[in-house]
Amino acid sequence: MNASPFAALIGFALLISLSSCGGGSSLSFFSQTFEVRDPYHQQMPIVSYEIPGDWAGVSSVEWSGDNMLFPASVHVRMQNPEGSEAIEIYPVLSFFWLEIPQATAYLKAGKMYNGSLMQRVTDPGQTLIQHVIQPARGKAPGFRIVETKKIANLSTALNVPTEAPIPGVSVEVEYQQDGKAIRERFYSLFIDNPVPTDMGVQHNWYFAGIHSLKAPADELAAKAEAMQRILRDRKENAQWTEVHQAVAKQVQDNFNRGMAQGYENIAAAGRLSRQISANNDAMLQGMQQRREQQNGSSSGGYSSSGSGESSVDGFGNYIRDEETYQDPYWGTSQQSSNYSYIWTDGFGNYRYSNDIGFDPNLQSNQNWSLMKKK
């Protein structure tokens, strides 16, 4: 999967801001500072919020070396323990899709690769509901979707510094909590970044700045402005944002180096295999020609088998103890005939077994495909 930096959005994807709008505030005045810190970097501050004195905040920070675009996952919740008002900030939701026919042989839809889920680009509202809202609120009593709206220029409304406007989506839901009707409004930017490649198009698409505003159903409109102010007046730590961008770049560089080395190893192995095969086939062809001359044969050609291999190819495979397999990524490849089951990950790596029950997918986060004899 190709990696793109999206440098202007990486920081925002974790630390959102909102512009003022809506009705008057009914929350108490802001009298305490809630600070989100990174336990993996010596408790470095990430961002701080001014919240009401009777509110409390909790946060979690996780880092993953498998996520190329957003290695840090930050989840923040600020709420009134005595009431129903809350603000929640969710980690980035990242997807990709390959419009490349060959890719379907070794990458499977619905699986995670490098921190992103392989899935076709779908309706933003429905995707947000499926992957964020339903898991978080779907089991609440009386849960229902009230309204889903696409927002043409959400980045401006959220005060995000970008070169071009970025659209987004909002979804409002209602459910029961402690016998009260609750309204919660979810927002997110929606980014679809198609990347042309030599073989087709790769879509890197994701939801950034996912957050929600929650209050009693008849109070959300009145309290929205004060909750937006909490987000708008945040204080970000630029040093932590630089750390996140540096780690993201390191993860991407490591991935790209591994891919480049993998392709070079595959190419080198292919060149060596072709040279060995050419040498052996030349020797076999010479032996065949001498036998034909001794038998008085006037034909210099070779018959073809039903599999499309010449007799020389088949005999060459036999003395090299190899067989030709249909490789879902490379077309065909020569593999040892000592094994009944051979699996490939599409990157030049193979797993061999004579056990009919062996499945390398059960012990690996890579996708392995079973090869068939040609």
C-alpha cells in the first residue's frame, strides 16, 4: 500500500477545532484545565482544554508502528459527571481501496493493512455510522438516526488550515440514558485521496477530526456553542505534533525501504532463476537434438503438452525437482515438487507444507494465497 504524508492534516486529525455558532450557553464558566498527555513520550503534553469546574476529562494515547499515516491514536472524553453533557474526540478512521485487478489476488477486502481497512469508497455518513456511531451508541435503548448531512466545506467551519476546502459529514442520533432522551451530534472531515500507480488507482480515504457533542435532547442546541468553545480555545503543543509527524515519516520510510528491498530481492532471485533455467534448458535442448540426430529425426521442434509447457520445460522441471505453479501475483513460478501445498503473499515469499490443514493466515497478519499447479 502506498503511503502519502498528508502533513497538513496529520496534526488536525488528532486535535480538532470548531468555529462558534448556535445559541446561548448554559454551561458553567470554564475554571479548570484538562491536559491530554502522551505516556509514551515522557508524559509530553499533547493538548489542553479549559473546561467547567464540575466537569472531568479522560484520555487514552496509543502508538502503533503498523500505521503509516496516523501512528498515534488519541481518544478524549470530557463530560459533566452530574449531567448528560459530554464532548468526545475519536481516533482517525483510515481506509484504502485498490482499483488494481492483480491486487485482489493477495489483498482481501475487510482486512487491516498498515493501519488501514481495505474497503471500497462508500457513502461517508453510512461509513461513519457503521464504524464509529453504531459500535459506540448502537446498543443504547431507543437508539435511532435523526439526521445525516453532507457538509460541502466543513474544514472552513472547523477552522482547519488547508489549501483547498475539505468536505465532511454530520450525523445526529437520539437514544435514552437514565430515562432521559439524549441527542448527540457527530462530525467528521471526509478525505478521499486517489493515487495513480502504474497498475491502476489506489484510494486512500479516511475520516479525520471525528468528534461528538452530547446533551439532553431539548438542550443540545443551547449548549452546543459552549461545548464548541471548549474545543476552539484549546492549546496545542507544537512539539508533540512535530514528534507525531516525525514518527509517521519514519514508519513510511521503513515501509518504502522494505518494499524497495523486497522488489529488488524478487528481481534478483528472478534473474538468477532465469539464468539457471536457461543454462539447464540449453543443455537439455542439446541432448534432445543429439538424440534426434541419432534416431534420424528430421524434426527440430518440440511438441506441446495440454498445460502449455514444452517437453523440454517439463523435463527441465523434473530434473530440477520443480513444478510450475500458477502464481496469483507473478503469473507463474517454479516451486519445489517435494511439497503438496504452497502459499504466497504476493511479495516473493512462500510457505511450504504437506499438511492439508496448514493455513499460514492463522498465524500471520499478512494475507497468504494457496497456489495451484499449472
